[in-house]
Amino acid sequence: MGFPLPSASPGELGLQPEPLARLCRTIEEHIAEKRYPGAQIAVARHGKLALSRAFGQARIAPDAVPACEDTLWLLYSNTKVITAAAVWLLVEEGALTFHDRIADHVPDFARHGKGEITLLQVLTHQAGFPGAAAPLPTAAFEDHGLMRELVCDFTLAWTPGSRVEYHRLAAHWVAAMLIEAVTGADFRTFIRERIILPLGLGDDLYVGLPDALGSRAAEMHAPSPEDGTHERLTGENSPVFRRAGVPGAGGFATARALAAFYQMMAAGGSLNGVRLFSPRLVSFVTRNFTAERVDEYMGLPMHRGLGPHSRGTTEVARGLGTLAHPATFGHGGVGSSYCWADPASGVSFAYLTNSRVPDPWHSRRLDIVSGFVHGAIDE
């Protein structure tokens, strides 16, 4: 399967080479300083790939495995936008509206005062779920009847619509349950057949990674507080987690796949001649629905859309880069990654790494890394 984005030089795409070279040097310095074992990046513009490169190690123990072009990286919460895209498709096809109540389609979801929660509230993190809600047991990863029962049994921590607080896992388990209720298909199958394969990303993007592809997966780590080395995480590196395709945190992809997905978004819903969404749909889901309200989990305004969040004009921005055009939108993965599109310039960027690095260093490096890409753009 050929990759859907042809390659071109940065100069051909109106991108200054030196800021992109600084980006690569900075990542090399991070790895030399043992900030994280490995990384992969991709920059695209106007439907072409300007930069795609891997750095460091995909695995460090028991034997080091170099990161390469086809290494797959755990996306963590970057997965949320891919799952949301399946919901967007159902809205465009008339099976849902963003104002539907979840309980209209799954009546048992009305338990514990959840009957009036709308799809829009779920996707904009205004549904009232506790911040630490929904680490579903592994038994529910394959038993989706159990998954549905547990999701319907979610309780609320605050009145839906009364505040904005990032739903780390709960919202997208709800979205997965809703996809299955409306389509009758496993949400992972629906995402693959209706989102991933039409975009030509079948070899590069997975929500539910088959065991046979486990050798391509970079292993996730976290820095040891004692000596600064990186410790291998257990849960995220297990076959059961990889197969599960946790809808808010369990996708796997190459950086070029996420750059391509966001190229589709930057182009108004089309990629390489394939139209997945209408421009009006893309404009709607990337709109700022939470204005300047502070996300109480993040501690700053996040300008939430129906999947991605946008830069806006606040002094501080998370992940997308301080220098970003206000319309830039995207998402991150906890302590490890960020991916975004700038519709004003047509640039998309994906930065994936394999260690969950804490703040404040994590957020600072994202601002620097994204800043190099913004600084490369010739308007």
C-alpha cells in the first residue's frame, strides 16, 4: 500500500529549511540528554510530505531496537481525535446529530442522572465525568457487552454543561459505545474501515493493533525519578492493551500518518482526492465551543472543539505552540506527543516520542518544537 502523501522538499512547499534543521538538532539533543529514548516527526503542507524522520531507539531493553520509518508509536490522547472522526462521519451521514442525547441511542446510559447529556457535551469535555473516571478493566477491552454496561454505569462528579474539565478516558468510551450502538459494528472495525482505510493509512494507523504487528510498536517508558533512566511501562506495552484500541488513549501510528490525517483536516476534509468530510463539517468540529473558560484539569483555557482543541488568542497555549495561528487545531498525548494542523498555511505536524515526560519540561519542549515548525512557514 503506497503512502497517500508524495514527498517534496521543504523549499518547494514554502518551508524554510533551517528551522526544520533546528527541530531535528533539538530532538537529537533531547535523546543525547536521555530525555526520551526515541522519536518520530513529520511535517506536511499542501498535500505533500516535507519531512519524515525517526530518531533514537524504539526499544531499549533487553536489546536496543532503532526507531525507523515504519515504527508505530502509542498515540495516547491523540487517539481521541481519530475516534471523534468516526462520530463526525455518522453525523454527516445523518445517523446522529451533535445535539442528540447519548441516552436517545443507548437508553441505559440515562442511569445516575446522565439522561440529558448530549454528544456535544461529551466531545467538548463538559459531560460531568470525574477526572479520574473510566479506567475500564481489561476484561471490557474485548467483551464489549461488559464495556457498554460499565459505561452506562458511569457516575457524575458535576452538573453536565456547568464547567469544562478534561475527560481523560470516559468521554471516548462513551463515543465508542455510541458508535457500536448506531452501526452494530465493533468501534475499532468501523474506525478502520470508514476512516483509516479510505485515507490510505492502513499500514500506518491502528485503533486496535493486531498482535502480528507488535514488533513494529515502540515501547513506552517513563523517566525514573532516581537516576534519570527510562523505565519500561507494563500496561501500555502489553498485547491486550494494544489490541484493545482504547478509544481515548490506545491508538498506534507513524508520525507521517498523523501528519496526513491533519492534512486532510487542513484541506477541509479531503486527502489525495478522497473526500472524507465536508468543509462545513471540518469547520464546525474545529470551532471553539468553550470560549475562554478554563479547563479545570489543565488549568488554562483549551478552546475545545469536538475532538481537537484550537490555539485561540490567549497568552499561553498548550502543545500547539505559542506562535501558532489562532485557528491552529490539534491534540496531544500525555507527556509524549502533539499533532496539529494550521488551516491558514496548510501545514500539519506530528511529533511522537516514547517516554511520558512530566511538566514543566514537557510543555516547554512542545512550545519549542512546535515553534520551529511555525517559524519555518513562509506565508
